[in-house]
Amino acid sequence: MAGPRGDRPARRSTRAGGGGCCWALPTGLLCAYGFFCSVRPSEPFLTRYLLGPHKNLSETQIYPVWTYSYLALLFPVFLATDYLRYKPVVLLQGLSLIVTWFMLLYAQGLRAVQVLEFFYGMGTATDIAYYSYIYSIVDVNLYQKVTSYCRSATLVGYMVGSVAGQVLVSVAGWSLFSLNVISLTSISVAFGMAWFLPMPQKSLFFHHVSSQGQGVGGKCQKEPWYIVEALRDLWQDFLQCYSSRTMLCWSVWWALSTCGYFQVINYAQGLWEMVQPSQSTEIYNGAVEAASTLLGAVAVFVVGHIKASWAKWGEVTLALFSFLIAAAVYIMDTVRDICVCYASYVIFRIIYMLLITIAT
């Protein structure tokens, strides 16, 4: 039974499972999953692949379905992640990405590409399970550290994939189809590793205590009752959280910046294609993605170990770096020089990764 509202902070502080000695194995497994799931050497060349003879699409046909499916899935995935206790949704993410890359390899026609965009939208929407799973396993005092580890693992994986893609295309002369085969293989390895993740016994709303215990989310409760109770808790937390000016400020920034980030990374390759067509000259998309990801991973790892009062300095940091992000995007769009575009993109990604980790 949920206690009175005055008891909620104490109850929330005990939701993280496991002691400090038990955090290494699940954190290591989750980081390995995040690493292999991000080793996708074909991704820096995805626009070129879709516009080329393999799919023969136009720029306006490439991304819209992904954008809207991602938006539509966010809230139901958020609820399902908590209700199912994270691990099943992590597995769903791996499966969705496997379907996406399998269809990238073998599906033909606009309708098939739109279906694979839907699955890619599901794969990106379920990112919430990857980043929130570990909070149900480790103690609260480890949150900052494990957040930096998990985010750094995905960034390093993406960097390795980008470097491999650039080397295989520029030096070894591999086809973009072959890069997609490697991406599918790496995602499949990640999917296999996800099965070994420990199943959390707690979650934030639907499972307040261990599934073997009593109370909200326990097996001995009648399911409709505790679902209603969990949704009531969710609504009360929504009101409580967003009555905080600081929480509201960071949340609005998160929503707007994530929207802008997806817009930039989705259409940056299209912009580069306009500035310097890949059919007529060598492109270095993989090298640029690798450089931005490596530097971003370093920044994320460092910020995970910084002892700073973000309540005091957070909004100043937010305003300053958001201005730098806007400047980088503006320069990338207006200065039609490929080197300037690449440099602006690197700066944009580094700052975004830094700020999103602080926000997390």
C-alpha cells in the first residue's frame, strides 16, 4: 500500500536495488550491450546508401516515418519499460534494430523502407530502457558514475563503428552493403548479450518493492488495483516534479535540444552531400563521426566524475553551451565549406553529449 505523500521521498530513496558490491556485473553487461549495439559502421554513410542504387530514394523519403513513429512510441514505451522492469524492453530494442538492418540489406521499395523506419523509431524510442535499467540495480550514490559508464560505452562503440566504416570504405574499398552486414552482426551480438542481464526486481512506479514482496507492484496485489495506484503515483510525481522551476527548465531544454539534435544528425549527411557530393569526391563522414564521438565520450566520462553543484551552476552552463550549439549549427548551415561543416558538427555533438549527460 502506498504511504502518505510525506513518506514518498524516503520510499523513493530505497528503490534502487543491490548494494555497492553488486553493481559491477550488471553495469559491465549493460555497457557491453551498449557498445556492440552502437558498432554500426554503415551509419555514417546511411544517407549515401539510401540515395544510391541500393535503395534509390529521394531525401524527402528517407526519414519522416522514423521521426513520427519515434514520437508516437515515446510515452507508451516509457510506461512499458517501467511495467515490464526494463530488461524486456532492452531486448525489444535489440530485436527492433536487428529487423531494421535486415530490412536495410534485403527490403526493396518505398513501403518496405517506411516499415524499417518504424522499427528504427522503436529502436531509438526504447533507448530509455538502456539508460534507466541500471538505476534499478545500483545504489543511488553510484548513479552519476554508472551513467557516465553506460553513455561512454555507446559513444565508444559508435566511434569504433565510424572508424571501421571509414577505413573499410576509403582504404579497403568495401561496399556499403558489406558495412550493413557488419552492423547487423554487431547488433545481433548485443542482442545475445542482453539475455544475460539480471532481471530487476524493482521499478520506479509499477514495482515499488521486490516482485516477491507485498505492496504496490508485488505479486500478491490485484493487478488492476496496483496499475491504477501506479498511474496515480505517476501523475502525482508529474505535478510534484514540474512544480520545481529547475526541473521544468532542464526538462524543457531536454525536449527542445533532443528535437534539435535529431534534426541535425538526420539531415547533416544530406547537407554534406549537397556541399560535397559523394559521387564525385572522397567523403570522410565516418572520420568526422568518430572524432565527434571520441571527444564526446571523453567529455561524458570526465563530467561523470566532476563534483559540481549543478543546482547552482547548471542553468548558467545550460545557457552558455546552448548558445555555442546554436552558433555551431548556424555556421554549419550557412558556410558552404565541407571542412567548416565537419568542424561545426564535431563541436555540436561534443557539447550536446556533455549537456545531456549532466541533465541525466
